[in-house]
Amino acid sequence: LSDKKIAAAKHNVFAYRYMDGQEVIAEHDDDQTGAGSNLEVLLEQCGDKGAFIMVSIFFVGKGSEFDSERFHSIKRAAKCLLE
């Protein structure tokens, strides 16, 4: 990741989907179990077959990981990007 701000994120979760003779689908959780697959489902639901989406997660100060709320936050951010 060449962007220093993104590289400094606590987690970078992503999924992509494209056509290369056949459909190619992949995702990466970056230790946030299920987060990448949630993004993959969103890409499938939107029907876009040529998309890459990444959500970078930052914690400010001594912030704690926000457990179940993190998935809602990741999905909200991803939906905003896909709209």
C-alpha cells in the first residue's frame, strides 16, 4: 500500500469481483474474521462485476476494537462507496 495513511491503518479489509473469461471473486479479512466475506456479499448484491472495495479501519488513541459494531460500520462504509 503506497498511501502512507492507508498503510498505517489498523486493518485494511477488501473484496473484489471482475470478469476475466470467467468471474473472479476474492476477499481479505485482515484478521477481522468475516469482514472480507461481508464485503464480497455486498459486491454480489449490487451486481457489479468490475469492482474493488476496501475499508480501512483506524483506532484513535487507546480506542478498543468495537466488536459486533465494527461489522455494521464496515458495511455502512462499503454501502456508501457502492452507491
